[in-house]
Amino acid sequence: DAPALAQADVGIAVGAGTDVAIETADIVLVRSNPLDVSAILGLSRATYAKMIQNLIWATAYNAFAIPAAAGVFAAWGLVLSPAVGAVFMSLSTVICAVNARLLKLAK
């Protein structure tokens, strides 16, 4: 099993398998239930969706925040102090982290 798992794009081993197969696999099913494969696929799709959401959020935020921090919007009265910019940047990171933690709710 180990050579096939090593060649596969994603190798899935059953927890009751051999040690070599378990070490070679990318994913190890703790239970010997083949239905867990569909749960893994669902979780991977949810993870990918969260990744895309966070990339979109970060891109949109930075498209506005970087010019604002550079003073591009000063002509319209929008000037950010460095401290406020740092707080907003930290807030952006927290928003992405909280969004990623919402994966725990995925079933």
C-alpha cells in the first residue's frame, strides 16, 4: 500500500493499516469507516472556500487601507495616523483568523 500512497496525489490510509502505510499517507482515517472520505472531501471544500474568502477580504482591505495609509485620500479629509493604521491592520488579521476558526462549525 505504501508505494501506491506515495504516488497518489492524496493518499488516504485506514488507521488500522500498517505503520508504513500510515506514515506514507497524507490523511489517516482514525475509524475504519469509508464514509469518512466524504467528510474529508466536505472539510477540504469548506477549507478552500474559507481560503478564498480570506484572500478576497485581505485583497479588498489592502486595496483600500494601503492607499489610505499612504495619504492618497488626504484630499478628501481621510488621514490615518500610524497608530490607527496599525490597529486596523491587526483587526484585519483578527477577522481572517476568526473566519478561519468558523471551519469548526462545518459539518
